[in-house]
Amino acid sequence: MSLYVALQMDPVEHVSIHADSTFRIGLEAQERGHRLFQYTVDRLIYDQGRVLAQGRPVTLQREQGNHALFGDWAEVDLTEFDVVWLRQDPPFDMAYVTSTHLLDRVREQVLVVNDPFWVRNCPEKLMVLDFPDLTPPTMIARDPAAIRRFRDRHGDIIVKPLYGNGGAGVFHLRPEDPNLAALLETFAGINREPMIAQKYLPAVVKGDKRIILVDGEPVGAINRVPQKGEARSNMHVGGRAEKVGLTEREREICARIGPVLREKGLIFTGIDVIDGWLTEINVTSPTGLQELERFDGTNASALIWQAIERRLAAA
């Protein structure tokens, strides 16, 4: 099966070839005989019933700085592709939401991964609300008094933007911390969105586990350990990745949410678990493929393409 594949992503020429999951997905596609075309979301166009993209054919190779070999610029109707990857990084703002609406218009003719309808309706910090018994105590609110009451009940809390990413804007606030009001005022001045507050889990100092699921099945995990004195374990802010396995509790979590992910066409997802508690379900642009492959040899990119090829063969 030879496929024509579009990568809707941030500029591929700027990615790290040793860390970027989309780059690894693209390499695996080439190894399977698929052709690649890359475009950025700002070059996605709706024009009188057609959804178009301005981009270039690309060949990827593991040579940093010379890892993307481009063909000529072209404007292509997305229905010409077999697969379109929705892989630009968040933030999950209205620009991101708009791109999912445009991709919705071709999802009956093209397999879009992950399914744009469900990416839009299952943002990472909200989908976990469907599984309250698996998550730490959580509040979503804009009212400072409500968040103060939440801290009064739970002591140490984490407060973060509802649609943030990469660890940006994540704060650990202790009961005696006097900065809560100023922090909430700052966020209120930036946007009109509510915040998400969760009970702080002290075990995060030992790691925040990213579990990778392919078509609803767990295929492996990496542990992201924060720097000393840091509450955030995201690798964007200095977290260290290390090899780790899955506990029985984590397998139970995956068994609960896996069928839901599969039903919604969320083929590649990454869930975050701290001390047996589910904190996020990442569906927009999850990462961790290359780290997992280095640690235990699991080629999750191949498993992802096998899942895609099965779906196309069954269509």
C-alpha cells in the first residue's frame, strides 16, 4: 500500500531530528513506501468548497540541518491525499480550532489523523473530566474565590492555563503562597479563559509518566523527571526522560480510556499519569516516540502506520 501523505505541521526544517515525533512518523512513512507533502497551517485555504494547502513535497533524512529535501511549491487539494496528519503544535487557540473545522470538510474523503472533530472536542485538559475517578481532584474556574476555596480544601495545588502546552504557565501554589490572587489577575488580563486547578501530587518529583497509545492500545511509556526545584516535568522546560514500564494501575487506566480513543479516531495519543492518577490526555500533537524507541526499541511509529493502513484497508 503506497500512500500520499500530507504533514500539517510546524516548519519541518526547524525540528530536532532526534526528538520530534512528526519527523519520526514521516521517516517511517517513507520506509513504508509512502510519499510526503509538508505544509504549515497558515497555508491551509478554503476556496469555494475546496480545502487546499500550499506546500512542498519533502524527503526526510537523519542529517540535522539537511534533514528536509524539498520539491517545488504547489497548491494541492487535500482530497488528493490518502492521509492528512494534523500535527502542528498547540496552543489550542481559535487558529487551531479553525484548522480542525477546515479539515472536517475533507474527513469523509481523506483519513485525517487524529480525527479533527474529536481533536477539537477532546482538548487535553478537558477530556480527563470524563474519567473523574481516575484523576486527582480537579477544578475548572475563572472565579478567584472558587480557586481559593479549592486550595483551602486540598492544600498544595497546581494551577495552569486550560489550553496551554509544554509546561508554560504552570504554577505550584502552597497553602501559604501569597501569589494566588496576583497570578489569577495576570491570567485574567491575558485572556478570558478559565484556569484548571488540580491537587498537587508530591510524587511528581519522581516523574510524570507519558504513556503512548496507538489506536487505544498502550505500546510503552517514558518517565519525565523534573529538574531539582522544578514542579514541571515537560521536556520543553528541562525535564529528563528515562526508561520506565507500566504498572497494573496504569494498565487499568489504559483499558478504561483506550476504547474511547479508538472509537473517536484518536490513533496516536499520549496520556500523562502521576503516581497512578491521570492528569492529561494529549490528542493534538503528542510526543515521545523517539525517546520510547531509544529506551526499549519499540517502534511506535510503525505501529501507528499499521493502524492507519488497517483503517484504510477496511474503508
